[in-house]
Amino acid sequence: MSTSSPARDRLRAVVTHAGSSLVALTVLAAGAFVVPQGVPADQPVVRTASTAPAPSGPAAPSVTIDGVDYPDPLRTDDGEPVDGPASWEGTRRDELLAHFRQHVYGRSLPVPTRQTYAVRSTDVGGVERKNVRITVTGPEGSGSFDLTLFLPGGGRTPRGTFLMIDHRGAVGDDPGSSSGYAPVSKINDAGYALAAFDTDDIAPDDENRYRSAMIDLFHPAGEKLPEDAGRTISAWAWGASRAMDYLQTDPDIDPAAVAVIGHSRGGKASLWAGAQDPRFAAVVSNDSGSTGAGLARRRENGAETVARINDSFPHWFPQTYKSYNDRESSLPVDQHELLALMAPRRVVVGSATDDANADPEGEFRSYVAAARVYELYGLGDTGLASTRWRPAPDTGFRGPAMSYHLRSGGHGLTASDWDIYLDGDLFSR
């Protein structure tokens, strides 16, 4: 890892140089963006998002979770059993992605036709901070957003990297001035790198402005978005993949050890990013609740419902999702299947005892139900002492590819949550 004088910033463009001048890395192709192998970018699937029908009748087998029927992740839309990784990866996974795109999160923004990075590195109290300007181009123009990356001091190679979808705009330039939500120094001291971007730079969390940053680079500003086009949550997940594009080029980062993490609405986006982008080795959802880790069909104990989240935040999800207001049982998918889409990579669910709106019991039952898909890979051990609600609070439960904890207290991402994530050895089996 390189270091720099605290008295002088140094501007470095990634990869390419022209003589003594620095040139920002540009990834170009004739008519297409060249991306690393494995980048999803809304890849074609067995049934496309625009045509995938909602299963019905014999094509909609169910499983029972706490006495209620839920869609079965291990049956294809045609009712065929999914009995191993080949049928999961060859058929069922693509079917589920198509249903989530069509009915829940919307179609993602496409991969940019051009993407550049300009990097400024600074030594801040023995920690290297990189400020990365990521510029993307779509058919309607170009725009930029910033990624901030903090590396452990002392020239240490990071044990892994947490990529935070920061919906609070809380990660600034000073690694020493942070809260429990994003404790930069704690993360670096544990040997990890932290990268973060502000979601407002991707899609402002405002129903009147959410298209203004990135979405309108790919959709004409004066035209209404298609009914099944993703809104803010989908755009934030897309932003995480664009940040991952950069992290794959950074010589200080191991791209095989990157976890995408988000809290609350950011946790919804982290799960959707991880479901679509297999480059994330681990996917961390903290108190993500409705349309995150929590089961949609549960309507108990004050849990946020599909209707309530769509009414409160009409710019988060596509119009197609609103058709399931007060009729969650008609959804062709549920959130245990979203968690299962991470298999065989690590999925991490953090909940809180008093976070009724996010339905910690619904998140727990979703986590347990996802283990059936992990079992296809011999990774179905959840780490839990029991699959009965409720587990011991403030305890990290870790299986070979699944991790869970229930923190005491209310809605929040706290230093206690980070203690469990940092001690959880998320990048190994």
C-alpha cells in the first residue's frame, strides 16, 4: 500500500498513464461497456423481467413458515424440484431474479457505456484515505459520484473491505470523527478497509428529485419511467456495483473479499445489490425490515407492510410493486428467497429486539428459511443454537456461509453491531 505526505494530496488516475501526465481510467467498448466476468448488470435471464409471469396453480408450490404458506425457492415455476447447484444456478436463480425485478425492485439501470475513475490519496493520521470520483455515461449524458475509501494504517493489507451504502451521508473525510453507524477507526483498527458512497449522489431520497442524479442519465428526463423500472432502492444497489467496478481495479483491495453493507433502507439496497452481483463475497443487511430481510407475508406486531412502505416512500420501488399493497399473498416471491439468492456466498442478517417496524421475528424466520437453498451446497448450517424464535440476544451466530445476530435495543446500526460484524470472520468458511 502506498503512502503520501500529510501535507500534500496526490492525484492519481487508476491504471493508465500518458507520459508524465495522469489520465483517468476509461473503460470503453464498441457499443458496449467491457466489464469483469461475473458482473450481472441486469443480465438476461431465463424469463426476462418484462415477461416473467407470476406463478399460479401447480407452478406455485409452497412451503410452510410458522404455519403460513410461502413460495418455495426449491421448485421452479414449472413445478420441477431444484435438487442441486446445477438446477439452482441453471434455472431457479434466474427465475427468482426475474420475479424480483418485475414485481418488487424493478429493472436495474444498465451498465454505463463509459466509466472513469479519478483518485486522490491522502495520509490522514497514519490512515490512507482515497477520494474516488466515479464518472459514468449513459445515453442521456454523464454524471459523477464520490466513493471514499479508508485503508488500515501501517501499510497493512486489509483483511477485507466493507462497502457501505450510506443513506445518512455520515461518512466524511475524517476517519476519527465517526459514530457507531460508521466507526471508521474501529473498522480500520480491526484490519479492514471501509469504502462508502452517499446514496443522494446516486438517487436523492426525495420523491420529487430521485431521478436527478443518475436515473435520468439512462431515461429521458421529460418522460415517465416505465412501470417496472427501478427507483431509488434499485439505483442505490446499482451504485454499489459501480463502486465495486472501481474496487476491482484498486491495487490495495482484494476484490474477492468485499462485503456490501447497509442499514435500514440501505440494507434493502445491499441485499438487492448482492442478489444481482455475485462479486460481493458477503452481503450484510442491518435492520432492513420490509422489502429487505423481513418476510412480506407477515403482518404482525406492528411490522411495516408493503402498502405502508409504498405509501410512505413512493419513490423507493416501481409501480408494479404497488399492485401488491394489501395483497402480499399474491406476490410470486418472498424475502427468504431474496436471502437465498446470495448462496453460496455469505449472507449476514442483523436485527434488533425492539425494532418492531422492521419485524425482527420476520427477519429471523426469513433467514432460517433461506438455509434450504444453502443446503444444496452443504452450507445449510445457520449457526443458530435453535431455529425457534427467539434466539439469545447480543450473540453472533455463524455458520459456514450464514451469519445472524439479534442486538438488544431499537432501530440502528451501532458499535455493538459492528463488533459482531468485525469479529464474524465474514470472508472465510
